[in-house]
Amino acid sequence: MNLGARPERPDLYRWQYDALTSWLRCGRRGVVEAVTGSGKTDVALAAAADALRRGRFVLVLVPSRVLMEQWHGRLTAWLPHRRIGRLGDTLHDQPEDCDVLIATRHSAAAHKPVPPDDGPGLLIADECHGLGGGILRRALLPQYEERLGLTATLERSDDAVTDLLLPFFGGICHRYGFGDAIADGVCAPPRVALVGVPLSAEERDDYIATEQQLVDARHALRRIRGMPLEPFGAFLAAVAHLADHDAGPEGRAARDYLDAFAKRRSIVAQSVAKYELLGRFAPVIKAAEGAVLFTETVRAANHAINRLDPLVSIDLITGATARRHRKVILDDLRTRRLDAVAAPRVLDEGIDVPDANLGIVMSASRTRRQMIQRMGRILRRKRPGVAARFVIMFAQDTLEDPANRMDRDGFLDEIERIAESAGVFDSERFDELEAFMGQPGPAIVPEPERLANLDHRYAELVAIPADGMPFDAEQTVAALADDHGVEAVYAYAAFARPETTGAGLVAARALEARLPPPPEEPDDVASLPYLEPELSDLPELHQPKQPPKRLSTGEAPLVISAAGPNWQLTCTGCGATSPMVRFRWQALEQTVACACR
């Protein structure tokens, strides 16, 4: 086994060490659920480095081409002597040509990059909650016996978490929320200003007009057996589940509800008064150390830019923004050539946003995942005296109003719970609001505990000479494992900085055989210390939608073949065929009910 010296790396936070220890206890299978901005990527980088040391191939699944490049940069810096390949976006590296392969989900689902020569491997899935769809789930390759999922919150509006993701990854092995991250000094406590504006007479009329649709649909939905009524986020997840999967009257009621809900949300999100008030925030935005405006739509983001453009330096990022231009915009925000960036959802997940200390949310009601992603953009660790600040605009006497308890979906409750200070302001009280937002951040910022802080626990391990294992060192390592747990000592030995551990990697080799293996049977999984998933109850489907016939599952190619004087499509995998047609060109318009799985 090659135990070559490792390059210099950042010292891990204590929570990252705890997450890796928990993952080891679960046989190197599990999901780390940690809030945005806390550093969960470093957990995966440490696991990848250790897997390579043990002769494993590493596959990293990412949601997008942008994230593929971000991971490539991080892995190249972390593992400068390893070959880091990419699959996706016209790049076609193969497992045989690299030590680590970073693949977009779609490319991995199509090409199935298994470990070379049927060898052992580690699969790391960034934003793993997104892998439950019918196509993307094919990227969850069972050939990788070691599996690590990363997500801010493991939730979906379907059954994929319980039916697919948890069985594949084993379970949630570690959870790290904003409360813990703020207490540890990993994230910053926010000051939160909830600012109410009135709807115009026309907006109020439109809002009221949707209310009866919503009430009628909600009444029908609440009579469904098994429908969770509280909290609102669980109710909304159940409604989305019915809308997507039920073809009967309950599914129609769910779709009616979501249509009315979306229309009502659009009315309040685009309230004219919000954008009029936004202009008054120009001095606050210019004084901030970077600001992000969170909107739901490109149209809303353009409204924000039109209001602020004469007053501050601001630019827009959307899903259509070219990668090169997006990088320029984010670099300009990082260097303060831009005061702010407006972004409709595109920055919610995964994109590496420069440190900013002011977030302005133009529409307050959010899903839990979106809430965690947006909060994490602003709550990254700050230096002393710098405050993390959120301005959350809401339309008074609407679903956004904090006084409306029925339609709260978790965003306001969570951010108020972790806030250093929170206040509700009327738009007419702008002087009070400005004074509230102008308060400095904490004068003393707690220093996060790091892995090096544990040296006193493993003094005997640190003292072992780096050039070999003395005859009595194995007894020392075994005694430490008995005292602190095999996984905890292995994690310290394998993941601490080289200058801290001395012969740590040698000690890790001595402990490897004592670690639990990856679980293979359901009984094995049940015996491991996985955490309970925080899942919404989903109602039973009384009339499930029938999946449409697909051209192909992607498992095998289709060919056009002659059948006497006629033509048809044939799946080369399962042999399914389309109806026969007279002309060859007509076959291109046919479909095949492919049975490949």
C-alpha cells in the first residue's frame, strides 16, 4: 500500500472530523447533511484522498458543468500529484486514464463510468438529493462499494429518498445545522429585518381573486386520508407529490392548489411597492461587503436591476448567463467592482458565490432547501465587527406576512431562531430600519475547533516516529482505539495534517482491518448508527399516473430496421419494436415502449 507523503491541506474543522468518523462507523456509506457554507466539500476531499491512498478509484458526481469545473479546481489543489479527469461538457476522460473522475449526473447516467478493471471505488455525490429522477438515478452505480452523499437537506417531493437514495447510500450518517455551525463559529449569526409593504389596490384585487381558488382546493386536499396538515412545508410537499403522481380528482385538486398558490405568490413577489422601497436600500448595499438579491424569476431580477442600476453597481446572473460571463460577474463581486448581484434561483444550489454579508430576499416564503441554500450564501464566517444581514421583504396581509402562521413553510421560523437579532419594520419606518441594519457584527468571533485541537487526545500517536512503526507502536495504536473508538482514531490518523500526525498514515494502515465494512444486507444497515431522516408524510396515491412510453431508456441504442417492405424502430437491448410504417423516414417519428432497466 502506497503511503506517500500528502501535500499541505487546510486543517479540518472538528465537525468535519466528526462527520468523517460517523461515515466510517457506517462502513463508509452515508449522506452528510450539512448547511451551505459550512465546508462539506472538504469532507469529501478528505475522504477522496484517503480512498486514493487505499488504492480506490474515485468518482465524483456533480449537478452541472459549472460545478464540475469548481470541483476540478479544488481536487487539483488538494491532490496535485493525482490525475483528475472530467466527463461532460465535451470532455470525455475515462476511468482508465485518471485517479479521480468528475462527471456530471447526466454524463454518468449515460456512460456509467465504473472503476477500472472491476476494482474497488468510492462514489461521491454532490447535491445528492437531485439523483432521484428516472434518468439521473442511473448514475448511482452499485459497482462502487463506498458511497458518500453531500446535501444541505435530503428532501424531495416524491418517494425517491426512501425508495432509492437512502437504500443506496445507507442513511444519513451526520447532520450539521445552522444552529451548531453558528455556535461553533463556522457560520455567522444574522441580523434579520422583515420589512412590510402594502399591496396596491389592483394587486390586492388580484390577490383576493385567487383566494377562493386556493380555499376550494385546500378544502378538498385536507379531506384526503394521510394528508399532513402541519407544518405547512409538509403539506406543500404532499400536495406537490399528488400533483406529480396522481391522475385522479385528488391530483387535479393538488394541481389547482399549486396553480393558485403560484399565481398568488407571483402577485406578492412582484409588488410594485417592493421595488420602490428597494431603491432606498442603495446606501446600505453600497456600504455592504457584497450583496445578493434573491428573486424567483428573471423578470423580478430585471425589475430589481432597473430600480437599482442608477444607484449602485449591479449585474444579473441567470441560467442563460454564459459560464465565462458568470465567472467575470462573480469575480467582480468578489473584488468589489460590483456592489451586488441579482439572481433568480440560479445561485440557490452549488455555485461558488463570493463572500457577501447582505442578502435581500424579494419574496419571503421559501421551501426549506431553498431557504438553507440562500442563508448559506450570507452566513459564511465573518471577521470581527462584520455583520451578516438579511432584509426580507413581505407584502402585508398576505401569505408572506410573518403574522400569517398558517402558510409559513419554515424559512421565517428557521432564520428567526438562529438570528442574532430580528425585527419587523413597516416601510414607512425606514430610519429605524437603517439604524437596525447598520449595527456592527460581534466584536469577538469564536474560533472553530479544528482537528489539530485534538492533539492532546492522541499524544502517543503524534509521538510515533514518521519513518516507521516501532515494535510497540501497534500496541499504542490499539490502546488508543480501545479508549476513543477505532473510527475516531483512524479519522485522526488519516485526515489530520501530516505535520500534526507524524506517522498517522502508518497508524491508519494498522487500524484499517478493524473498521466496519460497507453494509451489504438490510440487517447490516439496520445495525448501523444512521440518523432518522426528516421526511414529510406523503399521502397514498389512489389513481397513479401511468408513465408515458419512452423512446428509449438510454440503456441500449435504437436502430431503424426493415421488416419486409416496411420499417420499424427496434431497441437493441430488449428487442421492443415500434409499429411498422411504410417509409423509412416515418420510423423516426415512432416511439418504442422500451423495457430495458
